[in-house]
Amino acid sequence: MSYYERHIFFCLNQRDGEACCADRGAEAGFSRCKSRAKAAGLIGPGKLRVNRAGCLDRCAGGPVAVVYPEGVWYTFVDEDDIDEIVDSHLVHGRVVERLLLPPDVGH
């Protein structure tokens, strides 16, 4: 068993003069996810870790987050999207299909 069962990484990278997750609400999404996950009792060893990340190289779809070990990539717009990711995927293990980042979206 690994130390954490699951990680969710939020790209918080800031690029000068280029589109980036930091300019599209990534920090707010990270904070909301961490707060909701903590309130749900999901945080801690053997459970979930909500992480900040540098560039995840999927800028065109930003803001982005990725859940491991599943390797599920999400894009999100607002708190409702983050709440759905937490409630559906992180609590119940159900992928939120409508928020999936298409596999061909990259830098």
C-alpha cells in the first residue's frame, strides 16, 4: 500500500505572456478542492493528498487537474465543477465525464 491512496494535482503554473492555468482560476480550484476534501475527511495518510503542481504541459485546456493513480485529467470552470469532482470522483470513485480533458489537448 502506498502512503496515499490517491493524489490530485492542480497546475498552478504562471507563464509570462502565454496562456496558463494560474490566469484561469487554478488557485481557487485548488483551495476549494482542499477545503472540500478536508471537510469530507478525505485528507491524510492512506487517503488523499491535494497537491500544487508546476506546469503539467496541458495549458490549452487550463485550468487542469489530474487524479492519480487513475491518471484522470480534468478541466474545470468554477466551484460547482470542483465540488462535483470531489463528490463524484474523490468520494465515490466515479469519473466526472463532462469535465474530462480531451486526450489531444496539450500545450
